[in-house]
Amino acid sequence: MLGVGEGVGVEDRRVTATMAWRSTAGALPRVGAPCLWLTLLLALPAADGRIGMLATELTSSSFSDFVKKSDRVLVDFYNPSDPQWSEMNLELQNAIREVRNVGSAVQIAKVNINAEDALAKQYVPNGPYPQLMWFQHGESTQYHRMLRKTKNVVDFVLALDRDPIQAFDSEADVRKSVNRAVWAQVPKASPMYKMLEVVALKHMDTVEFAFKEASGSDVRWLEEGEFDNAKYEGEVSTEALEKWVRAHLIRSEPVPEPQEGDSIPVVGQTFEELVLREDKDVFLLIYAPWCGFSRKFMPTFEALARRVSHVTSLAVAKMDGDRNGSPYPEDFSWNAYPTVFFVKAGTRRPVVFHGNRTEARLLDFAREHGSRLMVQELDASLNRSQKAEGDAAPDEWEL
């Protein structure tokens, strides 16, 4: 039985849904992702016999030197107190053996979060654990995933252990290899190619960036469905191309019509507009309609929205996480329903709410993490409301 503040788990589907590699010669992946086994086998350095078949245990004293001495490092932040840790660790060790067998020399390490609290707070401050994080040239990247099955971990490593842009002879070759790609026929010496490299580095585990040397500039999205062969016609800037790529990757319900209600409905396509705001702090609930814990918490969340409805610098929003994806999985990801994020105005990195899901606790959380203007307005609004209506303190029932 789930305890207070817990919810129904949901698998991290980004890799399993976007990185189905070939398992046999000639087999096509179900969804788009790099799967050039032959290319990988030829391009990756042969696994050095000295490279371990076990993850290296790191501490605060050894961490920095370890991640800096190799170009690419995968670090597993784990909790040995987790009842399932032995099983999950076995999956990781199997994954290490598999990536070694295909020639990957990526260094793989692990950090015990109980023994190395400072490292855990620095790199995975919001949890949950275990969580895999990719380091490149000694620096952490946006690639951090909650994966545990052997195949998913292998796919994740091989997707990142490669050059960000792959050369192809034709569009037909691209379509035979992956189900989703940015197909660029541009001069390699052009500003467009440099821009493609920058954006490709941000999406190595979700979409292939395929390239062919050409005199013109033709960049298209290849994927079966409504976006197939869509041409990029924006300006030559990383910001514009990044926005174009994310728009094609977002899983989203249709944008809803304006509706009555207390909290603001968000879908994948409106996520950036309604959640990442310059003028408001935002509470965002990720829920699933079929989840009993979500249904039980929803009245409390809607009551919170009503209580702060006069606070103009605070928005209370909700999104069906089963039907909509995160356009920024490096910052907004969830593995259970319900999950509550708080986003301070003008920022892009949320804080995850943990604990008893009551109005009082949520309001305290907003005071702790909110902007100064919002906190001042919130307290003034609540004081006026209590004086006018003689309100008691918010109900403290717990899940």
C-alpha cells in the first residue's frame, strides 16, 4: 500500500518510446531513434580489456576527477535502502555487459545517495532515485533518466555514445534506419550545419539528425504521420530550430477551448506558454484520470486554486500526464501520479513537492519557494479572506 505523499508509478517512456534499436539484422525499430548498429560497431572504439564490467563506486573525493578524465560518463545515483535495489542493480550490471559487448567504452559509475548526500543534492536535487545522469567532457548534461530495465539502459547509452549528426547517402537510407529524423541537406561549412550540431546535442536520445553534403539548404522532419516531410523555414538560429524540433516531439492533446474551472488546463502544446511564465509563479499538477490517488487529491488541488484565485502572481494549473508529454524532459519528468511541480516566475527549473498533500502544506511550499511579490500578495489575500469570511485554517486531511 502506498504511503502518504506517494502515488501510482509510471514508467519513464522517453527511451522506450523513442529508442527502439534493431535487435536483428534488417529489423526496423518501432519508433524513431538512432539505431545504426553497424555504424556504431565500426565507429565506436573497441572496448578496452581494462574497462570494468562493473560500475565504479564514486565518492565526493573521487567524483570530479573521474568524470573529467573521460569524454563520456554515465553515473547512476542510487538508494541502497530501496527494497528493489538488488534487482535494479542486476539490470544495470547486465546493461554494462551488453554495451561492452557492442564495443562501447563509456565509463559507468554509481553514487550511493545515502553516503554522498551533497553529490545527490548537487546533481539530482529533486530525486527520485535511482536516476541515471550523462556527463560529457566532465560536465553534467540535460540527459538524466529514470531507467532500470537492461534494454532501456543499453539504448540510452548507445544513443548518446556517438556523434550528434550522422552522415547518410539518401533520404531512403534515413527512413530505412530510423522512424524519426531531422534530414538536413546543407553545406557542412555553413552556419546552418553549426546550428544543427548545437540542437542535435540536446536531442540525441529522441531524434536522429541526419546529414548529406549539398549546395543548398534543405532541412526537413521525417516521420510517418502528420509532420512527415515538414520543411524548416525559420531563421538560422539555434533558438528557432530548437523550438521547431520540440514542437514536433511534444505529445499533446488538442488545445482545449476556454472553460470554466478553478485550475488551468495545460496540454503539451501550451506547456511553455502556461507553465514557464515571466509574470507568475505556477503550481503544476501532473495527474492521470485513471489514477485513484490523482482522483482523491484533485478536490484539494481545486480548492487550492479557488483559495488563491485573487493572487494575480500565482497560477494553479494541471496536465494529464498520461496523454501529454513534457517538452522539457530534462527538467520536467515524472514517474508517479500525482506529481506536483512549483515553478518560480522567470525560471525554467521546477521544485518538486513532497509530503502530505494538503492545502496548508501546499501554501507553505509556495511561500518557501515562491517569488517575493507572490508571497506578499498571497499572504495579503489570505489575510483578507480570513477576516472577511472568518475562515478556519485549511483542512489538514492527508492521503
